Amino acid sequence: MVDRRLLTIYWRDMLRFVRFKGLLVSSLVQPALWLAFFGIAMSSNFDMIGSQVPPVPGIPSVGYLTFMCAGVISMTTLFTSLFGGMSLLFDKNWGLLREVMAAPMSRANIVLGTGLSGITKSIIQASIILAFGLLLGVEFFAGYTPVQVVVAVAGIMGFVAVFALGFIFLSAAIAITMESPEGMQGIMTLLTMPIFFASNALYPAQAFPPVLQAAAAVNPLTHMVVGIRYFAIGPSFQAIGQTFTYTAGDLALSFGVLCAFAAVTFLFALRQIRRARVT
Amino acid sequence: MADEVIRVDGLSHRFDELVAVDGVSFSVSAGEVFSFLGPNGAGKSTVINVLTTLLPMQDGEVVIAGRDLRTDPLGVREAIGIVFQEVTLDRDMTVGETLEFHGRLYGLPREERRARTDELVALVELEAKRDTLIKHLSGGMKRRLEIARGLMTRPTVLFLDEPTIGLDPQTRARMWEYLRQVNREGTTIFLTTHYMDEADQLSNRIAIIDYGRIVAEGRPYELKNALGQDLVYLETAENGRARAVLGAMPFVGRIRDKDGGFLVMVTDDGTRVLPGMLDALRDAGVVVTGINMKKPSMDDVFIHHTGRALRDEGTESAAATLSRAGRR
């Protein structure tokens, strides 16, 4: 059974997270750089194209930087979580995993403790990108009351948490069966490409060919982005010459998809870690 | 036996086609130091990995501290301490954090974790290193920390898989001291080793394992005495005829080739029977060119039971270290 010893796993993960200052800083600076360089460069182009389409009256209009900021938050969470399981692989080869596996407790503690530390890291990163984005002029929470801002941030962090869990579990499940970090790196790179580009993170998915559209529709990243945009920009807005509308139903569906994804990957990770032989 | 701490019956383990452990049975009593002695690849680590639940049970029955390994592996884990063969530490944690982490994983209350940590860092003389990161510790210190960690929960049995592998001779000797002290305080110890002297010096009982089977078991002196009282090494001008002459004598046990001569196991006191042996050879006209006599060692016991030498890598590496030092 799961018990509070998942917090022991969590405590040790966080100990390492704050101890490696270089990793900590680079993991926080890298998404900020994405936003600063890619975001600003692309928005100067996209906003030019968008401005040729006459805006639909009555629907708030946002710039490309605002549109893609949700994508950058999602992408950062994706990368951090996918590589988050790598610590299990290092632990298996050079660290404490043998000790953890020999302890008299449920394997679920290991999976959930790792998941919890993944959530913490992702929420810290997301907060920093959010703050940095607002500094750069991202028009999130435009016209919100303070209470609405609090609700919106809580909603965003809820999506970040569930989304991070799904990918940290997937990453843990893969890491525990891998032998080398190089192999793991290869698989992760292979996974991130389609997940990242077959989504609505950087551009709208409406104009994709049908196959890609179908892929985007089941892609957790798409649902993550929907959640963030709903809370940060609003249920209805226009950007890059297109109108986006997310109903409460869309929001619930997206959250449901992410929860289901996390549940499935949790069971996958638990199964893989129960089968793993670390001697 | 009522005070039996480990009982193993017919334990077998295979990896695909390879039979690593083949019907091993033994038992260990409370307070004993019990060693598994054998060459690399004999199946020692597989046995210890099954007993410590790192590998699943396949065939056989195992009861440790009154808990059945098959039905209650978590119970077994609670009752044992483990020092793994390979260093199992996080380089970026401190000595104190490592023990704290272990105590929490095993569900020790906070007060007890603190108290045990204080006691154990004192036992293994790491008080001054409590807040030092593990990457700054020497190999011997890491091993000591791992022993301390294994004792954190006051286990009924402490399992050690090759506890002194890769350590220099002085550090090994100190490690033995710690283990003797731990044992004096009541912890049963099960260890695997391929060092003859380690098994001989440290254990109450030894099981010699080769190709997955136990080939001999007993107290160190029993195992050595079973080979006879003394071993006489002889070199003669006609080894074949000499062996025939000696083989007919009543106190002569097995004879086997060694280097340029042969080794005779005698069942009586060698000091008394050696003159008679030499007389018999002279009467038969065999010229003796070399002679030596010694008590049987664990090495001889191993060769006797397996028919081949177990290279004592400890002595070898010590010799290599000396020769390197000499060259400098």
C-alpha cells in the first residue's frame, strides 16, 4: 500500500534538485530563452500576417507572443517531465535504487514520490516562465480581477501538475528498463518531436491535414495548451488571424484526457518497476 | 533448531538456460557468522540476492527470522540489513542524509533515527564526516557507512555480499574488526566472499559453493582437519614409484600432483610419521630432492573439494601492491 514514505522519495529528489545549482539554473533559464528569442522573433512575423485579417469585433485579440507562451510553458513541462525519469536510470546504474528496491515498502511509493517531485519542479518552472512572460509583455490575465487571477493561476498549475505526472510516469517506466543514458536520450528525443509538433503549442491545429489533426486531438500536449489558454487568455480570443473558442466542456474534456493519460502511465510505470530486477 | 535464523531448503535459481544455484540447503543459527566461500560466478551472489528479495524466489523454501520468503517478502525485508556488493550510495548526499533516508524508508520514528545515527557513526568512526558529501569519502569509509546503514534498523541478520572487495589489506582488517564487534553485539552475519583468509578468520561456519552447489560445509578447523593432520610436499627423482611406496602406508590419505612434486595428506601427526616415510623411500631406492610440511589451509580445502585452485585475489593484489611499491 501507498504510505507517507513516498514523501521520503520526494525529500531525497528535492535534495538533489536544489543541490545541483547548475542544473537548477539552466532548467529555469532555458525556457525563458525560448520565450525571449523564438517568441519575440516569431511574433514579429506572425503579428504582421495576423494584422492583414480584419479582427472579428467583440472578441479580444492577442499577439503571437501571448498565443505561444502557453505553448512554451507546456513544452518546458513536457521536456522536464520526460527527462525526469532519467534519475531512476542513473540511480539504477550508479546510485541508490538497489537500496530503495530492497526497502520494505510498496513500489507505488517510488513511482508516486518521483511523480510528486516532478510536479514540484514543473510548477516552479511554469511560475518562472509565467512571470518572465508577463515581463516581456505577454497579455495573460488581461482585465482579470485579483480573484480571477488567483483562480486562473491555480487552474494553470492544476493542468501543469496532471500533465507533468503523465510524462514523468512514462519516463520512469522507460528509464527503469533501460541500460544506458544514451539509449534513454535517443528514445526521449524520438518522443518529443512528434508530441511537440503535432500539437497546437506553436500554431493552430485547425489547418492540419486530417491525420495530423487526429494526432493533435489525442496529443496530451494539445489538451495541456487548451487548459492554459482557457485560464490565461479566456474562453474566446483571436490570434494570428484566427478565432479560438474553448467551452467549459472542452476544458473538462482536456483535463479528463490528461487525468486518464496520467492514470494509464502510472499503471505502466508501476508494472515496469515491479518487474524490474536491480541486483 | 529453535534459534535458527536462516533456513534454506533446496534453493535453485536459473537465468534462462543457466542454472546459477542448484539445490542449495543450509541453515544459520542466531549469533553465527556464516560464510559462503567460492570463486566468482559460483552462485554466491545469486543466493544472497534471492535471500534479500532482490531476485524472485523460483524453487525451494526459505525462512528468515521466522518469515517465509515466498509469502512474506516484506516481512523478510524488515528483518534484515544488507550491504550490497556494489557501492550503493548517492555521491551527492551526506553521510547523515544517507542514514536518515534509510531510516525513513524503513519507517523508523524520528527519535530512533537520530539516536541510531549517533550510535552508528560512532561505531564506524565517521562522526567527523557526518555532513560530508559521499563523493569526498574514501572507499573504506563508504564501505563503513554501508555497514552502518545495514545496521540502522537493528536487523536480525546482516547480509554482506563481498564486503571487502577492492579494499586495501589494512582497511579489510579494520572491516573485520567492525564485523566482529557487530556480531558480538548479537547480530547474525551472513557473508559471501572469495577470500580464503576472510572466510577462515571471520566465520563460525563456512559453506564452500562451486557451480551452484554446496560442496562442503562446516567449521573452518573441521574443514581443514578433514583433509588430514598435515600436508607433506615431496619432490623425488622418481615421483611415480615414490607415490606407490607411500600410498601403501596406513596413515597416508590422498596424494595429488603439485608443481614438480606431489602432496601427501597424512592422517597422523606429520612430525612423527615423516621420518618413517623417508625411510620407506630410501629402502625403495627413491632419492628425495625436496621436502616441505604444513597444516592444511582453506585453499587446500577448496582444491580438495573442487579439484581446482581458487585464486586468492586478496593476496595477489597485496603482492602486486608491494611489488609496485618496491619499484618506486
